Amino acid sequence: MKDFLEKLKERLRSALEFIRDVRKELRNVSWPSRSELTGTTMVVIVAVFFFAFFLFVVDALVRTGMDFLFSRVAH
């Protein structure tokens, strides 16, 4: 039982040390400003829509090409 309590104490100590280290590191983080955050968010949203449209067009072209090939083979 004593061994169990020692292991439990050590785990609690290491968990508390971990939390202290995380808080210390978070103080050192260079957080973006609101304008930087808004700008990069807009870039991501525009990129997602661009690639979605691009993949839609590629899918439509491939589907049309496959339909054409299958219609030629079927006859």
C-alpha cells in the first residue's frame, strides 16, 4: 500500500509539474493580433472555396470523359 501511495504522489507531482511547464510555455507564445487572425482566416476560407471549385470542375470533366468513353464502348 505504501508503494502505491508513493507512486500516486510521484504521478501527481509530475502532473503538476507538467501543468506548470505548459502554463510557462503558453506565456511565451506569440499570439496573433485580431487583424492577423482575421486575415489568415479569410485566406483559408478563400483557398477552401477555390480548391472545392477546382475539384468540382475536374470531377465534372473526368465524369464527362468517362461517360463519353463508356458510351463509345457500349455501342
